[in-house]
Amino acid sequence: MIELHGVLSAFLDSTGCGATVWVEDGATPLRIDATAVDHGPLAQWTPSFRTGPPSEVDSPGGRLLLATVPGPRRAWLAVGPCSVPDQPLDRFLRFLLPVVSQYLQADLEVEHAANELAERYEEINLLYTITEILGRTVSLEEAAARILKEVSETVGARRGSILVHDRVTDTLQSVAVLPGIPTDLAPIALTDPSSISARVFREQRSVLAEPGGVPCPAESSYRLGIMLSVPIMWTMPNGGSEPLGVVNLSDRRSGEPFSAGDQKLVAAIATQIGTAIQNTRLVRASLSQQRLVRELELAHEMQMKLLPRTSVVAPEAQVAARVMPAESVGGDFYNLFRLTDGRTGVMIGDVSSHGYQAALIMALALSASAIHAQSSRDPGDMLAALLSTLREELESTEMFISAFYAVIDRDAGILRYANTGHPHAWLIDEEGLACRLSAIDPPLGMVEERPTARSRVWNRGKDILLLFTDGVSDARDRFGGRLGEQRVVDLVARYRTETPDVILDRLADELSEHTGETQQRDDITIVVLRS
């Protein structure tokens, strides 16, 4: 509140009239003032607050005019006393009320933003940790124990367990518990009517179980107070889902019930646990080359499921996108964001390798960028935040990411973008003229400097944003000839009046015709957008 004190002091210096603000802050209102020099009795004085029109009140220092400050925070403004008699207190009050109201509103928004950023930092950190665990751990028991520890610390739970379905006995069996809980927990039959875990598994939905009822003996050691129970789901390649187990958390340190945000976060983590369970089962079952090939196919399908549907930004934007890894999994990716005020965010990235290690970096970049895009209005700030999240992983793997991120405000007619080493970003206008959106900064992970951003005009419904990775322009035919960047840009310009889906199909046909049966050397990603 130092800035508001400065405003009131400047008002006092220019008018000779004091002004005081009280902001409700618990039992004792917070006082911000800049009164006249002789204000000894007034310094400790607080009026009797009430709502309604401005009213005159008597204070130890003289007559004041008191009014309620409009806005979300309960606050009051008083003007007076004045060093010069007969000053127009009503005019002073009308002048100061909107100033104070705007300041308090801005101060509240800053406070909310800081709280939200702190919460999102915990989510980003948890996503990073779990990605690292799943990338380096084969043992289901070890991965489950580490994940349970991380998620319980994030939501403040002191008791918890991870149960996995045993297909042979049709029971839920413990694979991880928090310290202090017996490890030899009895299995829970899926038909047990007293078990919260069994009900959650059967119904495949989260439950906040209140204390009471008929408790299940097998759950007594990790159920205290309200228990959050979340199903562990596995998304199958055919689009269906299968329950694999249950995550249970209870006994919060704060004593508060689990929030909707806690439930959403634990549900997201439960999905990753499902991936770990399924991966473990596949590893144990991979006794032949056929099983190993199938596992690679599932890994590819899992990675493709991480990519957003193009419909997430409809109807503000029409988007067509395609990713084709050189191996079963790769390091190319794109992301799409529906932002506030009708804006659309689009990102493309290329990790400097391919295969499993690049895929892990890609998965982490997708998760972190989804959070940073919502909290950063400027593309340069978003890529800077993404670099901060990924820096340690990029350094340890000696990788970097070429990335392009743009925010399109179609109503304002502005495209603002940041480009860290990504060469293939083009804007094609309604006349077919192509303009390269050049790289401004080096790839993420190569330097410490923050990425910068630029702006240019965006013609709504006419301009096309074309993004692709090196795998497109470097695609080889059977004689080693490259497809080339210009051929890609010319083709899109030729079909610019078509929908993005049609343009992408034309480009895929051109690529296929050029390469024929030649083995793909690099990951391929293409994004076509019109807004």
C-alpha cells in the first residue's frame, strides 16, 4: 500500500486537505493516510463504518467527509481535516474515490495473480517430477511410491495409498503407501460394499468420502477424516478406457477439505500412474519381438494422444495439424491454446533429436506450455517461462528446442510472435505473397537470454499461418534430393483459398509423392491455421 500512501501525500501537499483510507483486513481495518501535520489525536482514531451515501463525521482533528469505496474490497475513504477552512470536501471526495477504487482493484488483482502463479508453479514442478520418474523407472512399485510421495506433499495429505487391480484374484492390492502405514495391507474385493476404493474402481469416478458409515478394515490405516479417492485410468488405443487401480489421499495437514483443483490435479496424476502401470505390464509381457513391436506402437499412440485436438480453438480459428515421428516416438510437437479475449495461441517445437529421450522432453514441453500460455500474455514471456521449466533437463541431456509461439488477436488484427531458432514459420496473405516470420533468438537451451517478441498485421479470415519442421523441407527422394522449403510454401500459396484441412492434405500428398518408399529420416510436423 506504499503507492497509495504516496498518492494521498501528494493530494495533501497540493490541496492542504488530509485523506485517509481504511481497508478491511481481519478484525482491525488497515489504515493508509497522509493527514495534516498536527494530527496526533487523529492518528489513533477509527470512525464507525457504515454503508450508504457520504456522510460528515466528527474526529479529534476536525470535520471529515466519509464514504464507502466502490469495488470488491470493503474499504472507506475520508477527506479532511484541511489546513485551510471551508474547503470543498465533497469535490475532493468525488475526485479521490475513483482513484482509490482503481488502486485497490489493481492491488487485489496482483494478489490473486501471485497466488495463482504460486499454485501453478507447484503443478508444473509436480508434472516435471513425475515425467522424470516415469522416464527413468521401470519398476511399478518404485514409480508408484515416488509418485505417491510427490502428490501427497503437493496437496498436503499425510495418509495415502495406491491400489492396483489384480486380474487373477479380481481384487485391489496395495503397491505403495505413505510412511507410517503398514505395507502388508489386505486385498480388497471389488464387490466389497464397505470399500470406498472398490466403489471408485467400479464406478470409475472420483469420490470425496466423508467420515462415518461402515468402514472397510483394509482402508482403516490410510483413511482419516475426508478421503479423496480417484480412479487410475488407462486410455486404450481404440479410444476406450480401462480402470487399473485407485489413488487414496486423506488427513490433510491444513484440516481443510480437498478442493476441486486438488481433485483435478490428482486425476491428472492418476492418468500418468495408469501409463506407468500399463508400461510395466507391457515390459513384463515383452518376451518376444512381436510384443516389443506392439509396445512401440502403443508408445506412439500415447504420444499422439498428448497432442491437442485442432477443435480446441474453434470457432475462433480453423487449424489442421499433423505429426509423423521418424521412429515410434519423437521430439516434434505442436500445441494450441484458447486464450482470453478471443485470442488464439499456436506453438510448434522441434527437440534436437528423436526417439524416447526427445519424446520425454516433448511431453514435458507440452505440459508446461499449456500452463505458461494461460498465465503469460506476451509470447516472449511464455517461451522464457518454458525455458525456465525445461532448463535443467535440456542441460543434462545436452538438447535444445527450436520453438515458435504466436498469439493471434483476430479482432484487433494483430499477430504477435516469438521465434527461438525455428526457421520454418510463414505468413501467406490473400494475394499469395509469403512472408517469413524469422527466428529472433537462438533455440531454447542454447543461451540464457530471454526470448523477445514481434508484432505484425493479421488480416482476419484471409491470412494463413504455415508452420513446419525440418523433416518436411529435408524430406529426400530415392536419389537423395530434398523437397525444399520453397516448394512447400508455393504449394500452400497455390491452395490458399481452401480450408486448412484441404491444404494439409495437398501438402501430405506432395510429400508422399516426393519420398515414395524412401525411409523417413526425421520427425515431421505441419500446422496450417486461418483465423
